[in-house]
Amino acid sequence: MMKRIEITPDTLHLQIHRLWGEQWLLLGAGDFPGGDYNCMTVAWGSLGTMWNKPFVQVVVRPSRYTFRFMEEYDEFTLCAFGEEYRPALQLLGSRSGRDGDKISASGLTPEKARAVRAPVFREAELTLECRKIYYQDLDPTHFLSPDTQEQYPKKDYHRIYFGEILVVTALPKYAFKEK
């Protein structure tokens, strides 16, 4: 396994839609050193610049166990993996940490992040360590397209979290190279 290197957010080279829509990410929240943390697979979000800071935006439904950790702690992580870890991400996205140790069942190895208390995962090829800078609950009265409302048959609207990206570690293929 190649070792991740630290890169700056402005040199991060991604295929954004593929990352969210096809590759998926693992959202980690909580206090890894203290043993109080959880994770969940996410496939909706964004990356960019907000308030002159590199940021990531994630959404979490209040019904998810990870929601508690996102509310209680000021930091979170996002990790991307190679295709060989798809079964682990499917498990982590379909089981609740309330019902048992799904992280052990996934075979992934949580480890200490560089700048935040939330875990990163040894097998990840990309990690983003973030500090929350904003949150907002989705307001269904603001949906402009009926097909958006169809995503919420239970009316369990997401909370949106913006996180400033503090540290990026990644395989060298994620570092932008000037031509």
C-alpha cells in the first residue's frame, strides 16, 4: 500500500462528481483518542471555497447515529478509498453503529488524524480533516424542483455542515502537477 502524503487544499486534484457519486466517502466524527466516534458512508456533498477558506459540505439526516457525533464534536473527516473497499463502504452506509461495532465488521482500520480528533482510516487513499464552520437545516419550502422533495419520503431532511479543510493527506495521484 502506498503511503499518503500531506498536500495543500489548493493542489488537491479531484474528479469531484465521481468522488461523491461513484466512489463515495466515509464521514468520520467524534473523538477517536477518547473512543467515542462513529462513521457513515456519504455520497452527497461538495468541495470548494467559502468565506475565503477551502471547505467541504456534507449532509447528515438527524436519524443517523453519526448525527450525534456531528452535533457533539466540532471536527470531522472524510476519507476516500479504492474500489476494493466498496463492500466495506456499503456495510458502513447500511448498518448503524447503534447496533454494534460496524467498523470492526468492515475490516477498515481507524487511526489518529493529524489535526482533529475524528478518525481517519489507514486504508484510505485520500483524507480530509475538517473543522465545522457552519450548519443549516434543509428547509423543504425552499426546494425549487419537485424531484428534490421525492428524496425525502419520511420528511427526514438533512442538516448541512460546512467544514474548513485543515489537512489533506493523499496518495500522490491526488496532487495537482503543473505541466
